[in-house]
Amino acid sequence: MRLTGEALIGMRSFRTVIASACVVLAAGFGTIVAASNGQPEGGDSLIDLLRHAEWTGVIILLMSIASVTIIAEQFLTIRRSTIVPPAEVEKARQMIERREFKEVIEYVRERKSMFADVLTSSLRHGRHGFEAMHEAAEERSGAWTSRLFRRVEYLNIIGNLGPLMGLLGTVLGMMRAFLAMKATHGAYKPEDLAGGIGLALVNTFLGLAVAIVSLGFFGVCRNRVDMLTVSAHAAVLDVLEYFRPAPFAAAAGAHVGARPAGSPGAEASSAVTGVAGLAGPVDESTLGPMPDPT
């Protein structure tokens, strides 16, 4: 299978993100090791606490991996070049200006961007007139926006669950500390409580760290999705303006029954008719699912 230039760029970007994450993790691990080396033997180092963070720490760790994966996927796939490529918009506009309706339909049908998919759905409604094309663009754009927002919403879910999982780990740690006090009948030593308190603090730290990162990037990614989907929708509506009949020509046609040749109304009506004839009857099932911008 041959990869397009954009796919190759996306793969390189993904490798860059993975490499950067590995560097950060390696640096963090080295810092932890350096910090723990200064502690006396037999004591609970930070690595030991992370390793024995109980099942709540494992869940928080999995949540952090999911959060980083979603963030990387958002920045690699949700871009202007995959949602509303300027080159696609300009080429579609030029082809419509040259009245190459068959070519523009084939062109946008082969693309995977949101702009191309919404425009394809609109042109397939050409047989019903301009208003039907406009409504089709609204519906398809809304479906794209909802789908992309749902993918970002997982960051919000993780961001809200992170502190709760940290709090649960904190409660478990404090329970362990108080049970140690009970087992010694009050004659406890500080080291008897260190394990439980350390577990509580580690889980609190992990939960807050996941929440801060996830909620911060949730706001950033949501704004990016909103900006790009609005741009794609506006670009489609701008292209569809080529098919809007002139009001005065439409009124004249209602009384006279025919539009003068070469008038703006006749030109727009001819354009819509031409698109309708090429697109054929509207069948939403033929559009298939929305293409994945990846």
C-alpha cells in the first residue's frame, strides 16, 4: 500500500511525539533514581511507592496513557490540512467557476477531509435545489462536529475521574495507616505509618497530575475542533453560494416562466440543474460513514 505525502508526514510526526515522550519519561525516571539513591537502604523510595501504588495507581497510570494517546491523536489528525485544506477549497471553487461539475463531484468524493465530505453531501442534493443543498451542508457539518467533539470529550472524562481515583487511593492509604496504629495498640513508630501515608500522597499526586494535563488539553483540543469545523462549514457555504439563484431573477421567472439567457438567475439555476443531473438521486446510504481524517 502506497502512502500519501500527508500520511508520511503524519507518521513522522507520530514518531516525533513518541520519541519526545520517551525522552521525557527517561529524564523523569533518571530524576527519580537520582532522588532515591540518597535515601537509606530499607526505606521506601519514590520508585517503591510508585511500584506499590496498589490497584488505584495502576488505573491512574492507564488513564494517563489513554490521555496522552488522545492528545497525540488530536494534534496529529485534527489539523487544517485534514479538516479544511486550503488547496482543496481553492480547487473546488475554480472547478465550479469553470462549470466543471462532473469533475468537482469526482474530486471531492475522493477526498477524506471534512470540507470534501460536506460538499459531496450538498452536491448530491442538487436535484432538490439550493435550499436542500444548504440544509444538507448544515446536517453533515453538525454530524462531523458532534463526532469530533465526542472524541475530545474523553479527555474531560479522564480529567474528572483522575482526582476521584487519587482520592480513593488516598483513603486506602489512610486506612492502612490507621490500621497499623490499631495493630500496635498505640505503640506505633513513624515507619509503621509511612507506608500508608506514602500510598495516600502518591495516589493524590498521580490523580491531580492526570487531571491537570487532561483538562488543560481538553480546553485546547475543544477550541481547535470548534475553530476548524466552523472554518470547514463556512468554506462549504461559501462554495455553495455559486448555486444561489438571484432573487429578482427567480421572481421574474415565476411570472414569465423563463429566465433570460445569461442572467445570474439562469446561470445559477443551470448550475444547480447540472449538478443534479450528474449527482443523480439522493441516497444517503451511498455516502457511507464520515471518512476518518487520519
